[in-house]
Amino acid sequence: RTGPEPHPRPRHSRTAHLPEHSRHAATPLPPAPPGAVSNGSDAESGQELVELRVIWNKNKYDVKFCLDSTGADLKQKIHSLTGLPPAMQKVMFKGLLPEEKTLREIKVTNGAKIMVVGSTINDVLAVNTPKDAAQQEGKVEECKKEPLCRQKQHRKVLDKGKPDDVMPSIKGVQEHLPAVPLSGMYNKSGGKVRLTFKLEQDQLWIGTKERTEKLPMASIKNVVSEPIEGHEDYHMMAFQLGPTEASYYWVYWVPNQYVDAIKDTVLGKWQYF
């Protein structure tokens, strides 16, 4: 063929007739507004966060949490991590964590270790129901008896008088456990004894001149105490290590201000007996 080449047919782009906005990549979503919560339980963005390591039952959780949140807020966070209801948590940071104060107020810093002790509801029902019944029976028996400090087995220790190196007491005041062991007390044989609370291991160490007994706090079934007549700013206290009174480990001249803290630390605030 010698004629002129036909005019080539124009090739149209598939997007030639698409609306202008369809030819471009999707516009990214705007950033979340300040104060948005990232996952429903972490601290609000825009507020100062602190990095914590929560340790419970040999499990470790690395958490970022708002420094201005309270101890009660942290318990809710721990609940989401472990499944432990807040009422059944014993949370430790330099002693029991106060629920009403913020982490800033109690001087929590980056990298702080938060120790959590507690059992699930099923564990409590399985283990503590018979314990509660035994303790109630024990209370009834105690009511029938004369005051503990007048009983012969205790008088032989109390009649030795107050130890020279006993720790000072503050009547009518409740304090957290001190950072040092409680010392300068007697045991039932009249020997010197000290109590060391190892919160990291959830253990109570009972130390004498001869040896140190390391007791898991979960193995202590009850803690009883009674003011010493004539010296009400000091208590005699027993840790129940077995099913009967014969298993009580007695400690004398415990300063009054630490009695409640000892019970809370060993038994947990959620056990009301």
C-alpha cells in the first residue's frame, strides 16, 4: 500500500476519566489528638510515663504507666495483666503500695520493681475456706481463756522485762515496715530474735543467734497479737505455721506501730480476720 499511513488511534490511560482524587494515594489519617489512650489501660499520651517491672508468681511484665496515676489505678492495670482482682492483690513498693497516693508522690522512678502477691479466687476458695473456719474456732477459744500475757508460758519470757536493745515504740500510730529488720525482741525460749521481710521472695525470715528460718508468707496461716499489760505500746505476736496452737511461733516486744503492717504484709489486706 502506497497511501498515507492512517492516523494512529490514541491510547487512553485507564485513569484518564477517573476523578482527580482517585489518582492519588490515600491521604494518611491525622495523628490522634493529645490525651488519647493507646490501649484503654495505659497512661494517657502527653503525660509523664514511668517504666515499671511488675513481678507476680515468677512472671514479669514491663509496663509504662502514668506517673500521676494512683496506686488504685495501678491495681486495675495489674488486674488486666494477671487476672488478679484488685481486692486480692498485695502490691509492694517499699512496703505496701498506698492506693490513694500517686506514683509520683511515693517517688516511683524508671525501672522500679513492683512486687505483687495474691492468689486467684479459685485458689482462695480451695485453700482458705478451711483456714477461715479454723481461725474462727481459734478466736472463740481465745475468748474463753485469760489474757495471753498472763499465761504461764508467756510470763516466763515477759518477766525478763523489756530487752535493752528493743526498738522504740510509738503508741497510737501505724507505720509501714521499716527498711531494716525488726530486732531486739524475744522468742518463746527467751532468746533474741529479729524479723526480716523479704518482699522480693515473699518470705519472712525469723533469725536467732543459732539460725535463720526462711518461711514463705503463703505458708503462714494466721498472725495473732495482743498488747502486753503495763506496756501497751508493745505487743506479743505469734505466727501460725501449722493447724494448731502448738505451731505458733511467738515473738515478744513487737513495737505497736508495726503490728498492723506485719499482719498486712504476711496475710494481705484482702484477708479480713
